[in-house]
Amino acid sequence: MTGTLTAEIAAAAARLIVEEGLEYGAAKRRAARDLRVGKRSIELPGNDVVEDEVRSYLDLFHADSQPAELAALRAIAASWMECLAAFRPHLAGAVWRGTATRRSSIHIDLYCNDSKAAELALIDRRVDYEVSSAEGPRGRVFDVLNVFARSAELGDVIHVALAVLDYDDLRGALRSDARGRTHRGALAALRALQAAA
């Protein structure tokens, strides 16, 4: 029964991720709540299980639109990465992993010697942004520069989250997961994905 319930949470979370653009953690918690599962009664599914469900959901319900949306998001990401090349940008999240839709945010990690340098670069380019924070490697809090860019191709405003990380965090950034996949990639790796599509 527990395994079945965990699978139901993963499937419901996948739908929330694709249809509403929720991040994995929020989608799993909401799916459990929607299914009326108490936090202590079940272990939430891992991100790999949820990602598998996201891929299945996309194949079933969005096979005709998702590849084009992903290509458009990757083009936007590449443009931002070129613009911010001095900060060693690495694409992460659903756009990197290939599960993004128009509702997905573009997550780009910037590795900086000076945490304010990326912010100054946006100011120099007259880019409007909002600052938030998140917990990062080694439990440290880091700034996220949130930019909202209009996409003519998608006919929508796209959220670009620029995580400002310490340069030393780059050392462990490209480790592979248990399935041999990386969680992020540099511009050259993104260009290879675009060429292969």
C-alpha cells in the first residue's frame, strides 16, 4: 500500500510540475496534501522517481508541444549564458534535464569570485531584476537574481533565475547522479544538446 501511495504522489506531483510549473519539492508536498496523506504516514518519492513520471506525463499529454517549448527555453538560456559568460554560467533544472515546458523557470548557476559582480553586470545592461535567496551548497544561503524576459516565440514572459554561487562551488557542480546524468552543464554542453535535438 505504501509503495502504491508513493507512486500516486509521484504521478500527481508530475502533473503539477508540468501543468502549473511547480518545483519538485513544492509539487510533492502539494500532491501529498491533495491526496490527504499526512507527512508522517508516507515517505515522499525521490526526485528521480518524480522526474520519470514527468517524462511519462510529457510523452502522454505534451509530445506535440513540449519539444518546441524546450528548444525555445534552451535558446533563451543560451543567450543569457553568452551574455554572462564572465561568471561561468551553468544551466540547471528542467531546461537542462529536458523536461521543461513554457511554465518552467530557466535556472542558471553563476560562479563568481565577487558575489555582487553579476548584479552589477545586470545593472550595466539595464536589466530589471528582483533579488531572492535560497539555500545552496554546504548549507550557505545565496542570492538569486530573478529576471522576467519576454519570449516572442512562446508568447509569454519567462522567469530566468540566476543563482549567484561562490566560485569554489564550481568544483563539485558537474558530479553525476546515480544514473550518470549531471545536474547542470556549461554553454558548450547546452550547445551539444541543441545540436542533437
